Amino acid sequence: LAPQLRPCLLSSGRRLASLRCSQHRDYHVAIVGSGPAAFYTAKYLFKNAGAEAKQVPMHVDMFERLPVPFGLVRFGVAPDHPEVKNVINDFGDVARTPGFRFFGNVEIGASVPLSLLRKQYDAVVVAIGAQGERTLGVPGEELAGVYGAPEFVKWYNSHPDHAALEPRGPGEAAAVIGQGNVALDIARILARSPKELHGTDICPRALARIGEWQQQCLRTIHVVGRRGFVQAAFTNKELRELDTYDDVLTIVDPKELALCRNPASEAELEKSRMKKRSVDILERMAANFAQRETTSKRIVWLRF
């Protein structure tokens, strides 16, 4: 790899002054990571280099630990939401910009030391994002059958680090802790028919496994939040989508919904137009609650 790294001719002590006064030499930037932050950094480096007729020669080398780019867009977006992944088209335009190079299967800090990049480039941007799981610190979360959302999402999105994951079957019910959009993504993937997901880019092996769980006995997916719907992080679009599938019944316990309407939450609700709009959606789900014992559909149960 070393011969491909174009050396910077300036010493680190002279670099800043030269960047300010020279309009003639080429500039070289290394970006570590290839997710959205990395590609937007590259996009605006190229854009600003050509702004106001400056036409500053700009070269960007992007380094990625995995063999393929796009990070969270590739491995974090729900497979049944392909429209969200359309931003990859924009990233492709960046990658076709003269002066851009992508190096996959290169782990900075292992195969290439960060100190080498700092010597070889005018600037180094580290855009790798958060890598670990955020644990809750509650008893039992280390037990078999408990998985962090990043691990589970990357499993069904074909992330190579999680290809060997063998999630245990949940039995009749699965619980998703949290009420953001990722939590609703997971609940939706567990509840939707594999036939509907077959045309997406979901990992075939994961899809087959989820289909087995549904055939065995998986019937209810609980989505559990520690407070009420006013404090939940999901958007109305994601919430509304749960109530649009023929083979999925989304329910809310009317008593739990009523408990969400305490004075403090009412004051918070009054300030949020978006949350006000969610009330009608949740009330429709509460009207479904009586069907939970008789329906043949899989159930997504929002617990507040």
C-alpha cells in the first residue's frame, strides 16, 4: 500500500502556512471510514476546492476496514426502506470525482498506522462513527438470546462481522427494548412476511431464519419504552407504517396510553406538533387491542 500513498512535500511545521499562501500545489486529504460522514466530507472538500474559481487541485483517499463502502447506509438502513439508500447515488458521484480513490480492506491502526497518514497527507479526517454496543446495565442482558440492536441489524443486513451470528429463536414472543426508529425497524422485520421481504436486499440467510421463527410460533413482538409515547423517539412515518400490513396487527393497551397523558407529558405534548399528530395513530392502534386474542395476524405491541 505504501507506494500508493502520495507523500506530502511539506514538513508538518510548514504545512499550515503553505496551505494559506499557496494556490498552486495539490492538496491531499485522507479520510478514514466510508459512511455518510466520510462521503459528505469528501463531497464538500471537492466542492470548496473548486469554489469561486479557485480550482485548487484536491485529492482525497478514503480508507475502509471493510471491502465495500457506504457504512451505515449499507449496513444500518432497514432493507425494506430502499428509498433511504438512494443517497448512495450521491456518494457514487463523489467516488467518480477526479482525484478520489477508495482503498478497501485497509484497517487504519492495524495494517496502516495513523502516524503514517499524518505524515503523508495535509489533513486526516477520522469518520468511523461509534463502533460498540450501548448496554443498559440491567440484570440479564448478558444472557444468551439477548442481542444489541446494532449487532442484530447488521446481521440481517449482511455485515461481514456478523455473518456467523446464530440468533436463538424467540419462541412465541420477542421483546425490543427502546422506541426509536431502529426499534420499529426491528419489530417490522420480525413481523413482516418473508414473501414481502424477499425482493429486498435483506440477508437471505437471516430472512430464512426469521421465516422459521414465524412458522414455529413467533406471534408477538413487544416494543418496550421506559416512558410514554410523548417521549418516544420514533417518527410518525415509521409509526404509521406499522399499521399498514395485512398480516400484522399493531396494538396499544388503552390503559397504558391513558397513563401517558399525565400533566407533565401533556405540557410536553402541547409544544410538539409532530407528537400531537401521533395521537390519532396510537388511538387507532388502541382500538385494535381487543382483537389480540382472536386475530391470526402477528402482533406488534407497543408498550408504554
